[in-house]
Amino acid sequence: MAGKLKITLVKSMIGRPEKHRKVLRGMGLTRLNRTVELQDTPSIRGMINVVSHLVNAEEKTDEAK
């Protein structure tokens, strides 16, 4: 799990519990349809698991190889 993950916020955080909002802000997702690239670590995977109903996550493929 040394690659990167591409995470996009696809549903609004309005009306969601504060815990979900803090997780999203911690990942750098502040607006709808914003995409961030984060390291693929167990802690990031856990954060994605908490808000999986609000985000789309996919493994980034390295096309330069």
C-alpha cells in the first residue's frame, strides 16, 4: 500500500455529524466535487471507510511506467 489514492467528495456534508465533517476536512475535502490525492496508508483507508457514503475513492495508476 505505498501508492496514492484519488478521493473526490461527491455528496454534501450539510446535515452530517460533526465527526464526518472533521474527517472530510482532515483529508482536505472542503467543497463538493473537490479531488485530493493522498498516500495509501491504513489511517487514510480508515478515514475513507467512515465517510464512504460521501466520497469516491480510487487507486491512482501510474501511467508513466
